[in-house]
Amino acid sequence: MAHSISTRPALAPVPNPTITVIIPTFNRAPWLAKTLGSVFGQSVHVHQVILVDDGSTDGTAGLVETLLSDNPAWRDRLLFIRQDNQGKSVALNLGLSRSLGAWVGFNDSDDCWKPEKLQRQFEALAAHADCGACFSDSVYITDDRETDTTFQRGKLALARPMGRLEHALEITGRLSHGIMMQSLLVRSDVLKKVGEFDPIMRVAQDVDFLFRLALATPLCYVNAPLVEVDRPRGRTLGLTSEFNMQSVTRLTLHEKMFQKWLTLVREQSPQIVGLIEGRLRSARSALASSMAMEGRRAAALDVLNRGLEQRFSWRVWFKRELIRLRLDRLLTPGFQISPLRMDFPDER
């Protein structure tokens, strides 16, 4: 994944705090050399890299030993930990428990950082001293070609080259917002306020973490793609393919996540509370549709009843009655009812 990387001339000097980078991995041996090289090759010194192997079966351990032999300067800075397969959240929490840095970054084991990533983030943090975390844009790499960026996909329009993120809770409260964990740099004392990654979340743990991070600290950004996200065509191994956006597993986790968020935002503005309530209602509607189409009518009715107990809605009541009367053949994935074309968007 070799790409020309444009760097700005004369990067401003930044402090030299201790930095830990946590990288969970599962069967990503072919990409590890480039990923680790991009982290150790930062213009700002990285003091500790924690690579947590979540039960890989592709020879990851042997490859790591080879990489350390080939790169002896890495050996004192790379901590390699193996665990039984328990999911990304557990792997991340294990990494956090061994972190020594005053600042902590995260990367996926098949993605690469551009050499100036950390330095440019520290510049932004120096300009916005109230912020305990910084993120950047990321660019997708498909078969060695750059495509679009995560900000573009998440419709995150930021006008300045760097700045403080306004309306952070509204933005991170969306399922898709363009901010990637791979771009994140967080002060360690802020991480203690946020708490661990939720081990229940086999997917969307990044979304959950970023929202809780926005509750704990203001965020600043660098409006440049400083991370290369590797997404080749045809790859089938991964959580996205295992749990598609309409899978019952993913939607169940979305419901749990939004319910948790609703508890966390009770002291926030009515606008934020209403936003999360709308997300929760949409998640329940989608979950009920998917369950009904799998023939799990009783479970679908339970989901809709939970929603009606929290807040009555004629739309939710109508969907419940369709399922109760075994007319769920009218349901399509997501929030629509066909052929009546009744949509169930976020109800804010």
C-alpha cells in the first residue's frame, strides 16, 4: 500500500509527551508490517505500541517475531499480547490496561498513518488547550487507489484546516459521522473518565466510545486525511460482512447502545435527549422489522412494546399491529412498510 504522501514544509515543533498506540488485530498478518511501520515511523516519537492479538489463526505471532528481528529498534517499544478470541472491545480494554502513555492513539491492524499524523494533531491540541482529544479525516484505499474520505462519507463538513468541533454530541450521536477511531488521539486522564470499551459491543464499539468521549471532553480536529483505511474489493473477512447493517445482532446492539446513551444524556439539553430518543426509536423499529422477517414475531412485538412503554407513537403501534396480525409480509428491511410506503425516520 505505497502512496505518495504530501507533507507540509517546516512542521511546527511540538512537545514530546509519552505516547501509547493500541492496535487490536485478528487474522491481519499480511498488513501488519506496513501498519506497524507507519506508527513507528511518525515524525513524533511513539514510546509504546501495544499489539493485542484476539486469537488469530494466521501465524500472527510468528510474523511479529520476524518483524522484531528485522526491526530491532521496535523491540523495546512493542508489547505483543495474545488473548483467546473475545472480540475487539476486550482486546482494546486489555491494551488500555497496559498503556503507559500520557496520550493514547488507536489504529486498526490493516490501516496506516501518514508520517505527520501525530505532529499535526499535537499542533491542533496546542491551539485548543481545552480539548482532551483530537481526530482527523481518513482516506479509503481500495486496491492501492485512494477513493473518498471518511468525512465525505459521513457528511462531516468542516470549514477550517483545524479547529474545535462544534455540536460534538449531535455529530457523534449519529451512527455514521466520519470520525474513525484510527484517527483518534486522547489524553490518558480523559480516557479514565470515558471508561472502557463496552465488551457487549461486538460491533459499533467505536461509535459508542466516540459518543461517550464527546460527553467527557471537547474535541478538536485536523481537517486532512492523515489515516489510510485499507478496504480492498472482495474482502469478506470482517465485522462489516459478518454483521450487515440490517442484521438482528447489529440492530440489537444499536438498541442497547442508544438506551445506554439515553441514560447518560439525562442532564444534557432537551435537544440532545430528543435526538437520542429518536435514534432509539429508529433502532427499535428496524430491529422489529428484521426480527419479523426472520419469523421471530414474539421477539419483534417485545421490542415494539418496549418502545410504546417509553413513549407512545402511532407509527410504532401500527407496525406492532401489522406484526401481531401476521401481516409482516408488508414489512421491508429498515423503517419502511410496503406498499403503503410509510417511513420510519428518526423521530426527533
